[in-house]
Amino acid sequence: MRYRHIIWDWNGTLIDDLDVCIEVMNGLLARRDLPLLNRERYHALFGFPVRDYYASLGFDLSGDGFERLSVEFISAYDSRRWDCRLHKGAPEILSAVTRAGATQSILSAYRRETLVEIVGHFGLAHHFMRLMGLDNIFAHSKEELGRAWIAELGVPPAEVLMVGDTLHDLDVARHMGADCVLVAVGHNPAARLRARHDCVVDDLAALQRLLGL
């Protein structure tokens, strides 16, 4: 395999939390008599920064406050996080990368302490040399964390691959100088991903084949 290190996104890429995110957000919307989400509308609107996504849903960020909405969403999400399951093929591809001799890490907009907990719950922690999450619940951006990690990692960016499920992951990869593969199984749909990037796969099994594993 040409890559010495793979940086994984977590939510939507390795774990399937799409429906949970939609259901939790619909709870916030219903309490404010705002239009609810289905998968199509969610896929059309979800993106980073998350504040802009909340605004696109119709929330009054001046009245409710983005911080208050974030606390409400994360509290409800955390109560449902054990309903989520790994995407099909996730354990297999992580094991294949490990066998190939490459190192791996996770770079997530999830809170770090919760990320560590849930990765451990699924028995995957041994695959990763670093689990990186944000130090707050507001999911602003992973770019700064990613640049710092590349500087510390000691692997040329050309030998690092970022794997994610959103256009934000593509932006993060470009800021790091790393290659990127987007997997169309999560929070951005295939058409949106392919409109901006030419390396999009349909699932983790296709990614494993692409990497020659």
C-alpha cells in the first residue's frame, strides 16, 4: 500500500449514526415547530461550520443561541449513541490496514473523551496510535488539529490518506496536504461529494479494494 498512515473520520465514516442524527435533530425542530428532516433534506443541508447548518434549518440563533442548541443536540445524541453501529466492513478494513503495516488515527469533530469511550466500546482502540477529537461540543473545525497532527506525525503528507464522509473532510485533507478518499455512506450524499472530488467510493469494501487490501 502506498500510504504509511491513514487518518479516519469517525461519525458517518466508521460508525453509522446518520439516522440517529436526523432523529435527534427532528426532536429539536419539532419543539420549535420547524420543518422536520428526512434523509434527502438532511443530505442537502448538512455541512460545516455547524452553525451555518443550524441556521439553514430555521433555528433563530440569536434567540436560542447556537451554544444552547448544541448542548441540547449533544445531550440527546449522547443518550442515543449506543444505538449506532459500525458501518459494514469497518473492522475488516481497519484490520487489513494494520496487517499491511500502516499506522492509523482518528480525527473527529466529536468530543475527544466521548470518542475514546465509544472507540473502546467497539474494541477498535488497538488499531489507532492517536484518537483526536475537539475539546468542546460545538464542532467548529478539525483543520487545526489535523495540521498539528501532520507536523507531529513525521510522515510526509503525500504518504498520508484522509478517509471521511463529508466535504469538510476533503477540506481538512487539503489543509494537511494529504490525499483524500470520501466514502458515500454518511452525512453527505454521493452526488454532493462527486461534484467536488474525483475519488469517492460507495462503501468501505470498495475502499478496501481501492487500497489493494
